Amino acid sequence: MSKPLFFLLTLISISSLAEVYTEQYGEAEFSSSIFFEDISGDNRKNTLNSSSLEYNFFFENNNLSGKLKVNAALSDPEAAQDIDFNEAYLDYAYNDLNVLVGNNIVFWGKNEFYNPVDIVNSKDFSRGLAQGEKIGQPMVNVKRYYDTSELNLFILPATSNTYPTSKVRPQLALNINSANSFANGASENNTGMAARWSGYIDEYDYGFSYYHGNTKDPALVLSSGQLVPKYSEITQLGLDVQATRGDILYKGEVIYRDNQYDYNGNINGYTNFILGLEQSSFGIFGQNWDLANILEYTYDTRGSSSHHGYQNDVFLGARLVLNNIEDTQYFVSLQNDLDKNTRVVTFNYESRFFSSFRAGIDIFQPLNLENDYHQSAFKDEANLKIYSSYSF
């Protein structure tokens, strides 16, 4: 019996008992992306049309609760698996202790644009390398609550990333093979472990984290004209902090990671951090509008050999929230690589219509990315995405 089916039958059987609180909700979403420039010499499409149906079932009975989240998706060109179970877990609470078993999504970090401490979940890039979504991580999660803090311990069976098919944009110049390889302590059956102690002291929020297991950022090794993901076993120590001072949030994350492949395929250790602030203005222009201005800077000690594109970058962002009945929001951002002076501009608009409907627009506009080692493959990937959803 498959794990998702086991969880589903368990939830259904428990929900049939007396005095059980249950909740069911879902969402149907439709989206269409249009890429403005052709990529010569390949068969990748200039559009990506997708639809998805998400169903959530939650129950709570005394000390036991559980959730099942099922997502079914279709796309053209084919981009994702038909059905996934990113959340399918049981959670037992006893006094100040919780034990969760199953698939779950975990987020660590404080910053807006990039979270180096966030390491638990692998990513699903099936809809393009710029749109990675977290994959549900099988886990045992033991949580202990204290007065102003909590301790989380994790056992994490190995997972791997999902990459786009040959016709899906955006992605790299060469296609990524779905097969994986493992080296330097990693294996397909390697069980990782993690821990995080988080809490607050006055206006300061903090999180100390540890992870040991397969990396979530494999090297992409050239083999027979394709790129093959190659995983190593890493150890990562992390710290994330946030200070609230009036209308300004000061944020920061720093990690040290050992045994990670870099851009050149070499194994080494490195330090990576991001620092930033978010300043909020309320009731601007005499309206009930809120404006948040965001400034962040990230640095990697490996410089241009970093395996990611955030080795010496500045991010600027602004979020305008209209606080109306439609929950209308606008967000614009600029990423500037200080080494190569390359930039990426993004824009998002989202609003609610007729109570249960939401719609939005995403724009991605690269600027002279051909000079950037890490993002040059996206230099012709300017695109517009239109999406809508219905909640029930």
C-alpha cells in the first residue's frame, strides 16, 4: 500500500469517529505563461499552459490531528506529475510535545528574496527553473515547546529535485536528465537529520539550525549531451534573526555548509549570508494603503564559483497593499549582481474578485544577463504569466 493511500485511509477512518473536528477546502488554478523571444536551435515552446486542482482535508480529535493535501495538475507542454501529496501527515500532541509523521512542507528563514538557511525540502522545477516549488518531505518531526522557544528534531529520508522536461521554459541550454547520481557520502537511500531551535527575546526573533544529509542543490554534470544531477552529503549550520524596531524590520541569515559542489564541480565548504531591512509606511497618500520598502544584500565567500547566483547581489523591492475588500497587492523587485552589473526586474499584481476568485499577473524581465555566469541561460526568458484561481 502506498504511503499517500495509507494516510488517506487513516484520515477517513479517524474522521468517522465521534467528536472529531474536520475541515475541507480546495482551490482550482489556471495559468498561462508567454515567452517573448524564441530560442534558436531547440524545440522548447514559447508558452506554458497549466491547470491544477488542490484538495485539503484536515481533522482534529483530542490529541491527534492530520492533514491530507492532494494536488492534481495538467500542463501543455507536459511539465509535472499528475498527482502529488506534498502534505500527508499525522500529528500527535502530548503536553508540550508534538510528534509528526508523514509528508510536510517546512520553511526556515526571515528574508524576502533568498533564504540560505531553508534546507529541509527539495524543489519541483517541472514548470521551469525560475519557478521552483517545495516538494513534500517525508519526515519524523519531534517538537518540544518552551515558554518563549521551541526545539524541532527531524529524521529525513532522502529526496531529490524534479526538473523540467525538454520543451518547458525557462531552463538551461542543455536538457537535464531525470536520472540522479550520488557521491561524497550521498546515496539514494541516505537518511538525513536536522534540528532547529527557534524563539524570541523581546523584539528579537531567532533560529539556530543544523542539517546533515543529501544536498538539495546538486551539481549538474555533463553526460552524453545532457546535464545529470549529482548529489553530495552536506553538513550545514545556520542562524536566522529578525529585530523589530518600530516600522522597520532588520533581517539576516547566515550559513556555513561543508562538502557542497560549487559552480566548477569542486567540493568545498563556504559561508553565505544575506542581510536586509524592510521599512513599512502606513496610510500613505491619505489612503488606507501600506507600502513596504525592502533592501537586501547577499554574499558568498566562493565568489563567482558559487553554485547559486547570489554571491554578491543587491535586491530592492516594494510591496503596495491597498487593504481593500479585494486584497489587492502590487510587488516590484530589482536584483543587481554587483560583480557583473547584470539585473533582473520582476512585477506582480494580484487581487480578489467575486469573493472566491483571485487573479494576477507576473512579469519577468532580464537585463544583460549574458554577462552573468549563473543566470546567462535566462537572458532570453522574458515572460508574462497570467493566472486565476477559485477557492472552495
